[in-house]
Amino acid sequence: MSALDWSREQEDLRRYLDSAKNDLDKMVGYERDGMREQYITLKREARKKLKQVAIRYPKLEKQLQQTQGLTDGELRRRAKELKKLGREYKEYKALLENKNNERGVSGRENIVESHETMDLNNQQIKQLHVDRRQQQDEDLDDILKGVKRINNITYDINTELERQDVIIDEIDDKMTTANRKVSTNVKRVEFLNKKSKDKGCC
């Protein structure tokens, strides 16, 4: 996909989202005025538009990394715009799902569908959650291994520091002893030197 084709596809998704948002806004008025037929019609239209986004968004996301001739700045700009489209899709889809569920059982959680789960059946969605949970467990295992490695390194460093402290203490003791001997020898030399001078004077 060329950079131009990518831009056109992104603009198409933007139009779908803007149109779906406009439908959702009108649905509020139709619902308030009791215009159920118009309300249902717009809800169907909004669902169709969001489904188009759900189908085409992942392809556009994948093609972005393969689009050639883009500078780093342009690539970041397009990625930012694409991320914005994804957020808006989730927001509008959530609004539509809330409309579907607002007359449901009291206390029932609203399930928000994303572009990842739009075309999946219940078993596939369940497997998707299982895979994500497994990936999270593997990530936690990797973190735990990293923490253990850090603890081992910290233990080795502390052991080495303690060993060096012992060596430093031994060196300090030997330096103190050496200084004391040097001081004693200096005093002896001074004494002998003075004694020699005294004998010379006599």
C-alpha cells in the first residue's frame, strides 16, 4: 500500500467514525422523543459503520509499518492519528453497546466490543482471554526471574564488599603498626644523632 492509498483509507475510516458519531447523537433525540423506528434505523446504520472500521482498522494498522517513503516524523504523525481513530472507535462502540444493554437485566455488566473481537465467536473470544492470561503469566515469570537475578547479583556484591572491608581493616592495622615502628625508629635516629653531636662537642 502506497502512502497515498494509506491516507485515503485512513480518511475513509475517519468518515465512517464521524458519521457513526453523528448517528449516535441523533439517536439520543429520537429516543427522547419516542421515535423508535428512526432510533432503530440509526442504530443499525451506526453498527454497520463501526463494523467497517473494525474490519479495516487492523489492516490499516499493519500496513502503516510497511508503507515506504515516510519520514520518521510522518510515521509518528500517522501512528498518532491511527491511535486516535482506535480510541474513538472503542468510545463509540461502547456507547452503542450501552444502548443495546440499557434495558437488560439490572446489574448486568456491559461487554464492550473492540476491533479485535468484532468478528470472533464466543469460543474464540474465550481463547483470546486465555491466551492473554497465559501471556501475562509468562511476563510475570520473566519479571520474577529478573528479580531473582538482581537479588543474586546484590548478594554477590555485598559478599565482595564485606571481603574488601576485611582486607581494608587488615591494611589499616598494618599501616598503624608500620607508622608506629617508623615513629619509633625516627625517635631512635634523632636520639643517636643528638648523642653523637654531644660526644663531638666534648
